[in-house]
Amino acid sequence: MRGGVIFLIFFVLFGVASYAVPTPLFPGSVVPSWFKTVPTAYAPLMGAVVNGIVYGSVVWLVFVLISRKFEEPKVSDAKGKKLRSAKRR
């Protein structure tokens, strides 16, 4: 659930930022050139959506990987008993 919120926040952040700032930002600046039928009025909006999706996904992936690293491993009872009996020997 937290991952979805992280993605949504950064999707909006990068989408609005890339639409508001006139500097082309990769990969959003490249995508409208792939579709030659896109009107020039919609090209910045399409680039902003692509940037939001790409950079939001990157931040979400980093968040998921870091949060999994800090989670404690869950040990089942059977494995825990084996580990405890091995330590006693």
C-alpha cells in the first residue's frame, strides 16, 4: 500500500515538473518523436506523462528494494526449532 502512494506522489511530482519546466527531460522528450502523428500541442503533455511513469516507477522500485532489505526475515517454527537445536550442539 505504501508503494502505491510512493508511486502516485512521484508520478505527480515528475509529471508536473516536466510539464512546467520547458527543458526536455529524457525519456519524455523522445517519446513524441516516436509517434509522428502526435500534434505538437500534446507533445509536452505526453512527455510529462511518460516522465511521471518512468521516474515514478524508478523511485517505487528503489523504495521496494530498500524496504525489503530492512524487513526482518520471517522464520517459521520448524526452521526456528532446527536452528535452535543446532545451536545447542
